[in-house]
Amino acid sequence: MSFNWPVGINATKEKLGEQFDNLHLDTRISASHAKPLSNIDPVVTPIYHSSTYRFKTVQQFNEHNHGSNFVYRRCGNPTTENVEVVINEIEKGAGTLVYNSGLAAISAVFLEFLHSGAHLITMAPIYSGTSSFINETLKRFGVEVTFVNVETETNFADAIEKAIRPNTKMIYFETIANPSMAVPDIIGTLKIAKKHQIKSCVDATFSSPYNIQPITLGADFSLHSCSKYIGGHTDVIAGCVTTKSYDDWKALKLQQLTTGSSLSPYDAALLTRGLKTLALRVDRISQNAQKISEYLEAHQKVQQVFYPGLKSHPGHKFAAETMKQFAGMIAFDLGTAQNAINFIESLHIIVHAVSLGGTESLIEHPYSMSHGAQLLRDPTGATVSPGLLRFSVGIENVDDIIADLEQSLNKL
């Protein structure tokens, strides 16, 4: 057997020649590194965990093609940029940035494009973390806020337009409200924003980027908590922003450099791995959720089911005209908080936990866990029903999920 592979080359030794052998051992250890090979092109982008990068010349620092970005990990990282490229291809934007959490991505957009005296119009109810940032941070910084309740307004887009003021700078909404599953008039709202030349920002986390791309519908910003469907395995915290314009991307990139909110390469690698199965996972989850929502809607012990894929859902037509599928988030009401808690604690397969969008089915009681106290402070007066459960459907066999729901419902 012929075996002619070369040993690795020490780049520092090659550079210094005989002088290298005169160095002390501890210096030789510190200075040595393998010479990168030009013909290496791994299928999976490696995790570049170095905090800083080598430069052969001062001129190289300022060269095009990321010269100064790849100088310090906070400024740029090949592993992180790889996942940004993939997400941007899905979203069809001018550029994507990834952050160390979904809330970091949301707050980055607010802080960059709003200011003291600016007016924000936002949907209610919304994710509790977003609500907290708006009520406890933006207002403290002098941003004026108007909440428009997607559950009570018969014409959400019209209500948004009526709320516009001369100083309105942004309209913010979710494709599917957290935790009520209400769906706004997405296209109508984006048309209003464009008509009045107001920036629009859409959190599409509950839909997944596989099912909807807000940029293609006219949004200026598309947001996701990558911890959910993008990562997909309940093992990473991350967020992303995709922009319609390059100028907005540049503004956010500069802000990210100065606030240090960029994602670590380790977490970026997990997102890249998750994205490879995004379509497969979301297809299975969406199919499961449709069958499960229909089962729950027909069950006599379930008072009401909220799933955008059901024709009974008030926002079904808005979801159907913008989404490929309806993803895996279901809310259903068992009437009382005690019924909801008893139901959760009787489940065998479905996991009692917050978060969503992973391979495993998760369920939680918003009234006592993620949203109760938060929504009670909502300026619109929005509240969450005591018996409401938020259910994130996973990829398990749908018959097994339904059987678990059935045995727990039978105990009520």
C-alpha cells in the first residue's frame, strides 16, 4: 500500500528557518501553528473560535473582502458569517445579522431606528420579553408607544393606520401572536407602512422562515428567535435580523460592533446544523399540528382551539395568503387554570417546558408561567385566559402525540 501523505508544516518554523531552533521551548510552543492549506474546503464550515486574526501586512487590514471585520471575533467570524449567508438566502434580504438571543435582535432594531420623541406602533399581545423591553426600556428613553390589540380590532390594518402620527417611525408586529395565536392582516399592515413611508418590522418566529419570508412581502426587517425553528433542537439561544436595505444592514452592523451583541461561533455552528433539516422538520411539525388541532377542536373537553391552519381561526385567511404552512404552535383552552395545570401534569410524552420550535413537543401554561403577569400590565388591557395552554408540536409520531393528549384529557 502506497502512503505518501506529508506531515503538517509549522508556518512559524518555515518563516524563521534556522532562527526558529534558537528559540526557547516555551516560545516555540506559543509561536507554532500549522500552515493553512489552500486546497482545504470542508463540507461543514469549521468553528473558528479564535478571538483574533493574523495579518501578513498592515495593508491587508484595510483590504476589501472583510479586511477589518476579521480582526477580532466581536467584529466578524467566518462561522457566524456562514449562518448569516444561509439565513439571508432563505429570507431574500439585503443581509442578515445573528445575535446572542432573539431579544437581542429585537432590541437592536428598536434601539437603532427609534429615538427619544419617536413613535412606535406595536401589536398586542406580543412576546412577553418584547413587551417588557418596550414598556420598561423604550418608554424610559422617551419613545412614544401605541399598542393595537390584534384580538379586538375587527380591521387591524385600519387600526394601525389610524394610530399613525407625524412622528411615527416604526410599525412592529408578529406573524402569529404569542401566546394567543392571533394572526394580523400581514399584507394590509405592510401596505400601510409603505404608504406612509414608515419602517416595518416583523417577528416571524412562530411561523418559521421556511413558511414565510416577510421581506418578500414588503417588510423592512424580518426577525426570528433562532432558538426556535431555525436551531430546532432546543440547544441554542440566538436571534437574527434580516434587512430589506443594505443601508439598514450597515447601521445594525455598526451597532453590533459597538454593543458586542454578536453570536458566538459555537452557537452559529449549531444554527448551521439546524438549518440543514429546517424544511424536513417544519414540514413534519406542520402536518402534525394540523391533525392535532383538528383532533382538539372536535374534543368535548376542549373549549376552544387557536391554530392558523383551522378555518375556524379568525385570522386563517391572513395566514393562508402569506404562509406556506402554519407551523406547530397551537393554543387551546380547557376552561380553568386548574384544568390546564392538571392536564399538563398528567402528560407522559409531551414535555412541560417553555420555549418552542424544537423536535420534541413542549407545552406550558402561559397564565401561570410565561405571560400572565406580563399581560396584566399590558396598556391595551389584554389578558391571557386562565385555561389557555400553549403547545409547541414536535416531530414525534402524530398518533402517539394524540394518544398522550387523549389519556390526559380523559383524567379531567
